[in-house]
Amino acid sequence: MSKIEKTIQRQQQKIAEGQYYEAHQQLRVIAARYVKQSNWDTATNILFHGAQSLLTAGQGGSGGDLCIFLLDVFTKGEIKPDSGSKGKLLTLLRAFPKGEPTRKKFVNEMLVWSSKLGEYPAGDPEIHHVAGTLYAEDLEPYDAERHLVLGTKDSPETLAHFEYDWYSADESHTAPLYAARGVLPYLLIGNLRAANKFFLIYTSRLSQKSNLGVQEVSTSSSDLRVYPSLPLLNYLGLLLLAVERGDPALYRQLKSHYAAHLNDLNWAEALDQIGEMYFGIRIPRQGNPMMDMLGSMFMGGGMGGGAKKRESNRPAPAPVLD
């Protein structure tokens, strides 16, 4: 057994015996020694196993501190996001005790690291997907949404099921509000494929509701479910078709036809942005509307650091704001 393996085993034994503080402090000191030597692999090994042991023991604060230290090592060592480095981080992320405040900081730091040293300016999609999925499981809707929208090809399905489950505790006529929370953000970041996948899965589950009338309408180029009692859901489906075709006249016709229904919502800014992105319909510029839109989208309506649980939240009449 190597010296490093003995060191890790010794600290794991202390954690198993409940000597959490002593183990935490010694792990930091030992890892810092190897960081000074630029021995990134050894520092990584010590911090990963130490953090994992502490998190598994329910020591979220101490384990989370070592997780942040590990990311600092990755940054200093210019360790890029790959299957190995991300695998360690995502293993640790999944090990966090439920409700541990340090987890959110760890997620944010992971995204900063992956943005700096990886190929995705908004952070690695896999990290977004795993974080969003965990937030969805913990019923933290705004954090779940903002990460899943920037996630992988699997994220639209996860988000669709989450939004539908959230909606199912609400009144039946609110279905379009929850659908828009996926469709419009995906369109705003230019991910039409994800918007379509989200909408298909969401409406497929919705069509199974026995008290909701659904009509199938087929044309030579597409199939569409029409909900006579939910005009705004029909609008979202037609909007997706209009985006695929890129026809400004069709987009304007849709806005005009559904104007009475749209007037009571706070969708105007998002729809104006979509009009410019996909149909070339210019909007007056003040500052940077895309950044303002994305910033507003993921603020959670002033929810601050922790969103309320699902049963105490209903979406206000806006696709991405509450």
C-alpha cells in the first residue's frame, strides 16, 4: 500500500470513528502540501476521497469545503473537464446531504471551472443536467429550471416531467403556464430541438388527463394536438411550428390571433426576443436585451438563495418569471 493510500485510509478511519473536525483539518493540511508542490493528482486523490467520506457521513459543511478546495486544485492545475474530472465532481455532487447549503456553491463553482477550462461558455451541460435533476428531486423549481434549460439532450424530458408534476397539483387551466416555462427559455437560448422535445413530452402526459378535451389535427407537414379549452397551449404549439418555418407573417398572425389571451400575461418581452431571433423582427435596443432576458429568466422572481417547495408555489402568468 502506498503512502498516499495509507494517508487516505487513516483519515477515513477517523471519519468512521466520528472524528470529523480533526479529519477535515488534516485533509486540508495534507492536500495543501501537495498543492504547493504542484502535485495535482495526489492533491485531487486526497480531497476526493476525503470529501466523499465526509459527505457520506452526513458532514455536508466539511465535505463541501473539501469539494470547493478540489475545484480550486482543478483550476490551479488547469485540469480540463473530461470524463475523469467531471466524474469525480458529479459523484461528490450526488453525495451531498439533502438541503446542504454548500451544495449550491459547489454547483456554481463547478460551472465557473467548466466555463473557464472547457468548451461551453455557460458551463458544462452534463453538470447543468445533474444539478438540475437533483434540484428537481428536491422540489426546488427555479434552480431545477435554470440548470435543465442549459443541460444535455436528456434534460428536456426531465424538465417536462418536472413541470407536469408541478402543474398536476394546480388547476387544469394553468397547463400552458407550466408548458411555457420550458418552451420559451429553450427558444430564447436557440435550442429549438429541446423546445420541441419538451413540448411533445409535456403535452403527451397532458393528453392523458381524462377531463381535458384533445383534438388531433394533421396536415401534410405536421401533426398537432389542439386543446379547445387551452388556447395558450395551442399558441405555444403553433409558435414552435412557426419558428421551424421562419415565416415572419405567420408569427405576426399568431400574435394577432391570440392577442386577447396574451395580453394578460407577462410574455411580451420573451416573445419580442423570439420574434427578433427567429423572424428578423427588430425590437428597440436598450442595453443588452438577451443578457437581460436570460438574467431575469433564471432569477426566480426574487426568490433569493432558496426557492420554496413545489406545493407552496404556483407560477405567475409568466413563462420564466414568478
